[in-house]
Amino acid sequence: MEAWHAYGRDGRISDMILKGTTTIGVVCRDGVIMATDTRATMGYFVAHKRAKKVFSIDDHLGMTIAGAVADAQTVVEILRANAKLYKYEKGTPMPTRSAARLTANILFSSRFYPLLLQAIVGGVDGEGPKLFALDPLGSLTEERCVSTGSGSPIAYGVLEAEFKDGMGTAEAIPIVVKAIDSAMKRDSASGDSFDIAVITKEGYRELSEKEKKGLLA
Amino acid sequence: MAMSMFAMPGAYDRAITVFSPDGRLFQVEYASETVKRGATVLGIACDGGVVLAAEERITSKLQDTSFMWKIFQIDEHIGAAVAGLSCDAHILIDQARLYAQSHRLLYDEPIEVEILTKRIGEIEQLYTQHAGVRPFGISILFGGIDRRGSRLFWTDPSGAYLAYKAWSIGSGGEAVNELLEAEYRKDLTLDQAVLLAIKCIDKVLDGNVDPQKIRVAVIPSTTRKFKRLGHEEISDYISKYKRAAGK
């Protein structure tokens, strides 16, 4: 991974940090939806227009990231390896709760020199669809509807008005898209395009460009 | 036990770090004997993919047969079948799994079957050249699909490893290898390879193969993903095999 550098407003070189971002996670009746914008900024410079901020951890698990890209990518890779090892040893896929706990433990173990990562871990397991939000120090909270990053106040505006607990993914996807779209319009640190992943008992799936275009219309 | 074919054990088998006058490491050879007592496993690598099959030796009616102890998944694209001391097997299987993930973390690619086998062979070799430890009493067949195609590797207590097109280890190994030598072809489809594997286990079981007594896993060259065959799938294959064999 190359080092991305640019001069921030204060004249100092800043590294690739996704504080400027919008991520969303919602729990639906039949699954979880996780969406992010794809702009990576360094100060006012748009460092990357199609940055990946939502990842599959396993067939049934996903994670959105915000914060330092290097820290986030490392944690994603470690989580992926551990999800596999768990599956092979225990014979069942890693529960969402356990994946979230593992992530929290990794973050807390760097408590005094923190990993700059704010994550949403979501998935579908034996207990149904679940979502967890984590902060850089390793706090873990279970959520029904959550947004992180500089665009989150705007996203919450849409979600609070329109998202209802108990909705199905089909109903909720357009609402999530609306929320991300609004955030991208009014938060300069979010924009360019968005990624949206849906996890149901069928597995993890990211919407194609065609589907996303259709939703924005 | 064919002890007569060995030189008189005497002083040369008490410590593994000692060679006998005729250049043998007796403890390592004795460990191979343990493998020969294990339940039979076999692997077949062909164009259709890789098949791993095991004889399920049930020692008691009280045993929960859903517990896996012969065939293990190592990574998405690799499986392993073991013969010998199952306690030793778990250690090396766990280590293989860790190596496979660590390779992914280091190089962002799936580990090649040969490299994985080499790493495990290195561990086994270490335990033959160290004070106070004993060799691992197992042989492992690693089967998987990597950039070189369908691959099957065998490793033994000394840490040596070899590539095979098809191979069998354990108590029925010799008999099965005769059959494999006669009937193996590189261009077998996955289905044909599974049926051949069933034929081999049937031979070991003296013609009494049934779904309870055999375990099969495949890595098809189409999907490149390890998959255990379920009870129904195995029953179907066994019926197919029996029909073809005129039973």
C-alpha cells in the first residue's frame, strides 16, 4: 500500500485518515445493511474517490471502517484470518457478537497508542441479524441503526425521520441510500460515490453499479 | 509387528538423536509404524479436483460419529486427511491452519499446497532432531487446488514430503495403493474420483462400505473450495458405486 500524503490546511503532511466520511449500518428483519461513501480526504484534498470502506469479513459478516486507512485495513485482515480459523476449528461460522468482541479486544489492546479506527461490525448468524458499533479505544455497543463519520449528523437526520425498526431490507435500502446521498451532498468530506452491502442468511452481497444507479434515480 | 526386518534395537532406539550403525533413526521408523496402524485415508488429485476419503473406524456404539477426526479443512482451498495418533494430528492441523492464514496476511494470496506441506514437514523434522521430544506419530495427506492445479502431498513422521497423484496411508494403505495404481487416471472427473475413493474404502472394509463408515471431502477444480460431502451425498455415491459394481 503506497503512502498517501498531502498538505493539510495547517501546512503539515497528513496521512490517509477517513475521519471525513459517512458510514451507516442498520438492522432489518431479514438482514443488515451497511453503506459508506467512497471519498478519502487529506485535509481539503480528495486523496481517493473510490476508497473501499465496507468489507466482507466472512460470507455472513461485514465491517465498515472510518479513520486511518492503514489501521483499518490491518484490522480487517486480522479479523478475516480469525473468522476463518474460528470456522475451521469450531465447525460453525463466527457469530457476529464474537467478531465484534474480537475487534474490540484488538482495539483495546492498543489502548495507550490507539488504532485510529471507528468500525461497525454486522452480520447474520444463529441469533439473527446483528450490528455493533466500536470506537477507537475498543468500546462495543449493540445498535439497531448507527452512523459514523463527519457526515453522520446529516445521515441521522434522514434515518431518524424514515427508518423504522422491523423494516425488511428491501424497504430499508432506499432509505439508507437517501441518507448517504444527503450526507454526501452536505458534508464536503463525504462524496464521490457510495458502496452498499446487504447481509442476509444468503450471505454478504455488495450492490452492483447498476443497482446503485437505479436507487439514486 | 514385523520387528524381524529391523536391526536389533538395543541401544539405538532410546534417544531419537542417535543414528544406528547402519544409518537409521529407529524412533522415526517406529513412529511410521504407528501410522500403519491408523484407519485408512486416501487422496486423489485429478483434473476434476481433489478427493480426500477416510475410513471411519467406530470403536463403540456410544461414540458420537458427527465428531470429525480424520479429515480437516485447512483453508478455503486445502484439506487434510490424517492417519496415526489423533492427538498429534490436532497439533499439526492447528499449525497448518495458522500457517495458511499467516501466509494470507503476509502475501495476500492463498498458500500453495506444497509450501504448506513443507512448513509442516519442517516442524516434524524439528521433533526428530531435538532433545527430549518424540516424533509426531502421524502422516498427513494435504490436498488442495492452487495455481499449479490439483495437488496432493504426503508427509511422514521424519518430516519428509512427497507429491502424489493419488496415495493412501494407514492400515489399508498398501492394498488401496495397488488399486489406485491400477485405476488412477489424471483425466478423472470429480465424480469418477469419488467413486474410485469409495471403491478403495470398500476394499479396506472387505466389501462392506456404507455411509457410516466413510468420510469424503472434495475440492472441485470448478469452485476450488473445500467441501465435505453430506450423509445423503455419500449415500447417493455409494448406491451409484454398488450399482456399477453389480452389488
